[in-house]
Amino acid sequence: MEKLAAQIGGYLRPPDVLTLEGDLGAGKTTFTKALAKAIGITRTVSSPTFTIIKQYEGDFPFNHLDVYRLANSEEDLGWDELFYGDAISVVEWAQFIHEELPEHRLELVIHHTGPDSRRVECTPKGERFTRICEEIFT
């Protein structure tokens, strides 16, 4: 997960949005921590499960969202400012705010396949993310 996150991190620029889905323990937060490190975040990155959003400064501003608690909610947290601002954003459990997500984004689904193995599905939304997926996954 760390190697993949570092590869993807090398391509990202604000206001890029990545969505992460997968079962509990699949590696979403592990991936996010490695991605944050790849874009120069030096603070410890932890899951924002109870706060929903944590923001960090590094080479680029970085938003880490865990929207699991927003299932069946109509809460507006200023999505436009978050997703079209000056930060890279990673959204865990993105299926709960699907209607709020930007059209252009990179969707990753992490499948837990064993104690130390994962399979990642990459679905690019937009031409730029298609190119990124082709370079990394082929």
C-alpha cells in the first residue's frame, strides 16, 4: 500500500480528489498516511472518524475526510471549498457522499486478500486520472 501511495502521490496536485472504499481494515488509512508522507506531510496522520475532516500542511495542503458517519445524512460541510480549493483531498467511505464528489477524481477500492496482501481497483474519472492509472497500473 505504501509503494502504491507514493507512486500516486507523485502525480497529485491541488485540487485533486481521491476516494477510498473498502472494508474495515482493508488499508484505507494506511494508504492515506503513506500518500500524505509522499506529498510532504510531516505531521502524524490519523483517521478523522469522529471529526470527519482533518487538514494538514505540507508541499500542498491536504484534506483527509472519513465520511462514514455521514451515511444517510444531508450535512453540507462546504464541499465546494474542500474539493475545488487549494488542497489535495482523500475521502474514505466516499460512497456516502457520492452526490457531492467532483466529476473528476480518482476512485480506489481496496480489497483485503490476506494478512499482508491487498488488491486495488482503480477507476479514473477524467482524462488526467485515466493517464495516471495507465502509467501506474500497466
